[in-house]
Amino acid sequence: MLFHHCTIVGLGLLGGSLALDLRRLLPEMTITGVAHREETVTLAKALRHEGTPVFTDATCDITVVRDADLVILCTPVQTILAQMAQITPYLAPGTVVTDVGSTKRTIMNAATALPTGVFFIGGHPMAGSDRAGLTHARTGLFANATWAFCIPPGAEAVAQRLTALVELLGARPLLIDPETHDDLVAMTSHLPHVAAAALTNLVLGSAHGDAVLPFIAGGYRDCTRIAAANPAMWRDILLTNRDRVLVALGGLLDELELWRDAIRSGDAPHLEALLTTAHDRREKLNK
Amino acid sequence: MLFHHCTIVGLGLLGGSLALDLRRLLPEMTITGVAHREETVTLAKALRHEGTPVFTDATCDITVVRDADLVILCTPVQTILAQMAQITPYLAPGTVVTDVGSTKRTIMNAATALPTGVFFIGGHPMAGSDRAGLTHARTGLFANATWAFCIPPGAEAVAQRLTALVELLGARPLLIDPETHDDLVAMTSHLPHVAAAALTNLVLGSAHGDAVLPFIAGGYRDCTRIAAANPAMWRDILLTNRDRVLVALGGLLDELELWRDAIRSGDAPHLEALLTTAHDRREKLNK
């Protein structure tokens, strides 16, 4: 077996879905769940996959990481940073620690403080949902998803065990440096979140009040769906990737000014050209 | 029967879906389809619902409106305006003409030029998709959708036959003046389209090239889906609602500046408050 005892810290959508998939694929694995709240521990203890308990045990006590050979931190980024310091005294030599946080520079910097003999590999599965919490966890969440990994020098060999594990889950491991990762996700994930949230606050908080509601259709719903995601998680993401998010947001403001000029000028061929570019680029993603 | 002979001009997603629903619900109705291209006429002639031809006849000759008691214009807004002038000489007294265009002021203004005895009622079903064309037409597209109607003075009685017809299709008729309509859809439909298209052109046209692709997940896809819709249709919508779209777009630019300030300042409680407002407002739409 790649790992014998996996401790998942943070039992939300990602932590819960990860546990479900591990239990499904590796019935022999010991899986310990760690949650902040007692209610979540109770839910976790009751969670079953085809009749079998998903978690071997669940607890609020994070020191149980001492028994694990794999620790996966599935909490918001600032909490991951705090937990990395918190678990340090308990980690046995040879333990592999990873995370699922959406920004990687801050986390990889913090990882340099971990003791020698503990291997930290930064992780980021490109999977998720606007539906948070253990109750929305499901098997197969990571199928075909990119799972980015940041591997510090010296951790290459253990990283192979981790990439093999996520391949087992159907994910596609992708090795990347933290800077490039944070650059790319600022564009593809963090910026869309800000745009969706801004569009939500503007339209659903407008002076028109509830008069807008009958005019909300699939387009607006799709466009703003991610705005319903966990606010604390997104606060941490935006603030630990602040510089890159600001670059991406500046890019969007410039792009929208370009559209404003085209609409204001009434230049139909120019506007149609912008719309056609968007159509063609977006259509390619559907293929 | 509410109407005996319906002529649908423009056989795309909306015109085609409308024909399918009418045939399903009113097997006795004569339904004539008018398309610009011969290929579409051929497709229309072959279209069946449970074995029965959907269109009684299909043609490129728009003068067939002379035989209809209901004409529904399902083309892009500028084409609707041109066709309103074009069909005028052929409309029999008592004919009801309506449209499905996404802006209503320009169209209602143009309708004042129609001859006495012809009733023009502006329509706008809040249904659609990024998938255009007759091949994507389906029954049930209008179920539970708001169908806005702008009714000029004197057309109230005939309008009741039209609202009854769309209720038969499962839609929810909503009577509204053209100004308020254009105001509201600028916010709920036209602005999201511009935002989605801008986000598409920025991210998929960035200097990162194809490196962004593995980092594109459900959030970005949802957020930009509508950008794949018909460019000519959207050119007409944005330009015939230019002033209101510019107001909405100005609102979004201001809102995004607010987010930029919050991110730049690193003020975590303020940023979390913005995200929580978005979360709570968007969550209400899911209920």
C-alpha cells in the first residue's frame, strides 16, 4: 500500500470527498478524521460507504497526526498555515504532509519550517463546488481534475507515492512551482470568484430590489453560482494571493473598459468582433 | 383555439423550441416556419414531434405571414426591426404579431408604425442557452420561465390570448413597460453576458497561453458559459440597449473597484463581509 494510515484534517467538502474515495479504493487503509467541531466529528463517525464506516476514527484532537504516515490538511489557507505549526511537534520522521489549499506560495514558504525528515508536498486539486461541508461530500469528486503539486527539493521520491495515490482517485497530477501556480489560478479561479461575487452584490443588492428576480435566468445563475461558496475560505485565498489577484483584477477592469468603449461608440463590427472572439474561445472549451 | 395559424419567423433555438411546444400542445394548429437559409428550411421540414411533422410548412418566403393570425418573430433584434417593416404590407387585419427579442424599447417604438388593425405585442421569454440553432431546439424550454410582455394601449384584449398561449407552454407571463424591462434585463442578462465574454477574452487570450487550461475547473466554466452564445444576437442586444447596458457596466466597474480596494488593503474582516454578502444573496437564489 502507498500509505497505511491517512489522517485528514478538516472534514468539509474536500476532506470528506477524499475520505470517501480513499475508503472506496483502499478498504484496508486506516483513515482518521480531525474536525474543529464536535458535530462534524459525530457526522464523520456516522459516514459510511456501501455499509462500511469511512473513517476508522474521528476526533477534535489534532495530535492524532502522530500515528499517520500521510497527513492531508483540508482547511482554509490561513488555518492550514496555523495547523502546520501546530502539528509539527507530533509528526513522526518520514511522515508525508500535504494540503489542498488554493494558493501555494505562502504554504510552501511555511513548509520550510517543518522538521527534517518530514516531507511537505503542496497540493491543490482543481475540484470543488459552491456547496460546502461534509454533507455534500461525494465519491468521484476528483475524477479527471487537475491536482497540482509543489514538490520541494529532496521530496521527489515520496512525491511519487502521493501522485500515484491521486491518480488512483482519477485525478491528473501536475507538477508546478508555487509562483506559476498562483499566477495561473489567480486568472482561472480567483478572478472569476471576485467577478461572480461582485455581480451578485450589484444585481441582487440593486435599487430595483426584488423586481430583478423574475428576470433572472440561467445565464445569471451560471455566471454567479460560485459566489455562494464559503466566505472564510475565499477570504484566505484572495489575501494569500493578493498581488496576483490584483494583477488579474486590473486585467479584467481594463478588458471591461475596452467593452465599455465598444458599446459606447456603437461600433457594431467592432463589438461583434469582440463577441465572436469570446464565442470562439469559449466554444473551444466545450469540445 | 386561441390561434389557428401561427407563423414563426426565425428558426433558431427559440423559434424551433416554440414550434415543438406548440405542436405538442396544439396538434390542430397550422404552424408555418420561415427561415433565411434553405438548409434551415430543409431541417425544419424534417423536424418531428412523436412522429408528427412539427411544421405544417416551411419556407424562405416571409410573405407567407399573410395567412397567419399569429406571427412570432424569433430573429436577432435588428432583424426583427427590419422584418417588422418587411411584413407590414402582407399582414391581414386582426393579425397578432409578437417577438422574442431581448430588448423592448426599440421594438415597441418601431411597432407604432404598423397599420391599424394589426396588434403588436412585444414579448421576451427569459429562456435560452449558449447552444444556438434549430438542432438544439427542445420541448419544455419555456417551462417556469418568465415571459415578459409589453402591451400597447388598445391591445389588452388580444394580449390575453397571447398570455394564455404562453401559459399553456408553462411560462409565466409578466406585463411590464419597455423602459423598466430594458433596465432590469441590462442588469440580470446583458451585464452578465459582457462580464462572461470579457473574462473569456482575458483568461483564454492571456500571455499564459494553453498553460491556463489544466487550471480551468467548474467555476470558470459556469462563469463564462454564456460567452459561447450567438455573437450577432448579442451585438444587437447590447446596441439596442446601449444606454442601460452602460449604466449597468458602470455599476460593475465601481463594484469591482470596491473589491480591488478591499483586497489591496488586506482588510480581512471587510473582505469577508463582502464575500458573506455575496454568499447570502446568491444562496437565496438556490432556494
